[in-house]
Amino acid sequence: MALGHEVTVVGYAARVPGAGSANALWSLLRENRSAVGWITPDRFPTEAFYHPSPAQVGRSYTFAAGLIDDVWGFDASAFGMSPREAEQVDPQQRQLLEVTQDALAHAGIAPSTLSATTTGVYVGASSVDYGARFFADPSAADVHMMTGNTLSVIANRLSYHLDLHGPSFTVDTACSSSLVALSLAADAIRDGRIDTAIVGGVNLLLSPFSFIGFSRASMLSPTGRCRPFDADADGYVRAEGAIVLVLRSADAARQARNRIHGTLAGWGVGQDGRTTGLSLPSAESQRRLLEQVYRDFGLDPCELAFVEAHGTGTRVGDPVEADALGKALAQHRARPLPIGSVKSNIGHLEPASGLAGVLKTLLSLKHGYVPATLHQKAPNPDIPFGDLNLQVVDRNRALAERRGPSLAGVN
């Protein structure tokens, strides 16, 4: 990596279940609280779509969810929108505008100083719940409906509002979307193409359709709890939120006298290729990617303080991920590798979930300890934790004191 092109995090902000800010998220994690609830009537009525049997067509066996407060609230005038336009704009765009403003404030960056610069915008998003509400009524389509409900415009709206001239696009790679967005932004900064990037992830739960689809696929937890790596893991809990990081090259951060909250030590993106099923992961592909990233960036698994895992609490996904983490990283260490997952606290933010893990990691390094992963009663019997040299963080754990910065991973 070219000197001065190291990728730093200079600001962040979040609205996630149970926490309207990054500080509130840390309080929730520190106090080992769960913010999972149930879909509220202001989003959509659940009675007509609920049935406890997974075999019931057109129904979901759960509407357990992690929800943010005031999903519909928005100060349209602050962002130059008329009430008519704001009503047609996907709340994902509206939430991301506000959270980006908070992230820039946290970074100490006046938005006006970014105007006409090549600052990039990279957003992970995949939900079209809001626009889908209008598909059955073509008369609802108004002048702002298409720009207000197109995934590409989620990123473009930020560039438009802030007058940013750098790359601007929305990434949809399902649950990895926001981490892929982060990787693309980091590549652009490392290569010297831009020196500042806004990286976001957003997801809102505004329709029963995905609940029904995921229920038919038996992916959701019927008990409404995300239990990563536990014997009682029975699926994941859907969740919503918006998270934004502000990245800068080390040179740009120093010149602007930004506070640096963390540095990206390495990153990488891969694909599983052909597996036993389109939605089923590959432990071998994940292991190879981890090994490649640590090799290419000169990182030593022995230096890891912990890894924030994807950890969805699914019977298939958790053992596959644990196998990859163990064989690529933990088995090269003398001590067990601590792992955990923020999904046990706030649910699975789907396209925004990766940044939720990054933010938890930044906060853990800042405060010097890793919060517990909740709902741990007995280890998943399908995961040989001892052989893989892995250990789930089941209670708040202080990080070992060391000279220099600590290293943590996010999967």
C-alpha cells in the first residue's frame, strides 16, 4: 500500500434497533441487551400474513424483528425536499441522508467542504419494500416515484445533496452488500483515485413479502432469537437500520486534522462459486479468501484480539463460517480465537449487517473490551470448537493490553 494511502475511519454514525446513535449502540452492547421485538402496525398489519406453521403458503411463521424508532420521520426542508417529494422517496434514502449528516458531524467535516470534490459514495442496500407497496396501484406513481424508489439513487441522492463528484453507486450482494461497498471504497482510496469516501448500509422492513419468502425457506428463527454458534440456533431475526462510515486516506486525514478512529488493515471480496445450493455457503471458499487477505496484507492471525463473525444463528451457516475461521486463522494461534456476533443483540440487518459488525468492532477497540454474544446456553454440536481453536465470547471480555494498536477481524 502506498505511503499515505492507508485507509482510515474518521467518522461514523448509526440508527439501529434499540439505539439511535453509535453511543447508544455501545450502551446496548455493554449492558448485554437485546433489541429484538415484533413488527409494529405502522409498517404493515401482520394478522393476515401470520401463521405458526412453516408449511402454510402465503404466511410467515414469525414477524420478530429488530426495529428502529420513528422510521417515517424526516425533516424534508433540511434536505431541500418538498413534502410531496419526501412522501414518494423511499425512507431508506431519507434515513441515510440523516445518518450521513450525523457521520460527517462526528468526523468534524463540514459538508460544504466536500462540495465539488471527488468524494465517493458507496452504499450497501437491497430492499425495495417501500416502492413495492405501490406496485398494485399505478395511479400512485407521481413525478418523484421512480427516483425515490430506485436502488441506484440511494447512493446518488447523497452525492446530489452534498454535490459530490466521485464514484457513486449502490451495491447489492445480499447480506455482504455493505462490506463489499466498504471494500470498493477502500480500494479506491488505496489506489489514490479518491481520498474521501462515504460508506453506508441501509435496510428497512416495510413489507410482509420477504418475511413470507424467508419463512418458506425456513431461514427465520421461529422463536424470535438470533443465537449465533449455539446449540439452540434455529434461524435468524430480520432487522433494520442505517450505518455510515466516513473514510479518508491517512494523508487527507492528517491534513484535515481529523481524529482517526481506526485503520483498515486489509480487506477482500470473493464468491463461493458452485455449492450444494445457490444460497448455501462454502467453507473452502471462505477459508481461501481469508488466507489470501491475510497473506496479501501481511497480517498475522496470532495478532487478532477477536473476530466479529457473520454469525447469523442458522444451522447451516454457522458451522460453515466457523470451519473457515478456524482453519484459516484460529488453528495458526496458540490461544483460542474469540468470536462473536452483534446479531444476537440487534438482529440481522441483511445488506447493512456488515457495517453493524464493523461498528461494533470499532467501539470494542475504542473501549477496550468485547461485549458478550447473547443467548449462549450450549455450544453448537455441529461445530468442533476445540479442534478449530475457536471460543465464543459469552460474557464481556477485556482486551489484552498491548503496545500499539489492536487488530480485529470482521467477517
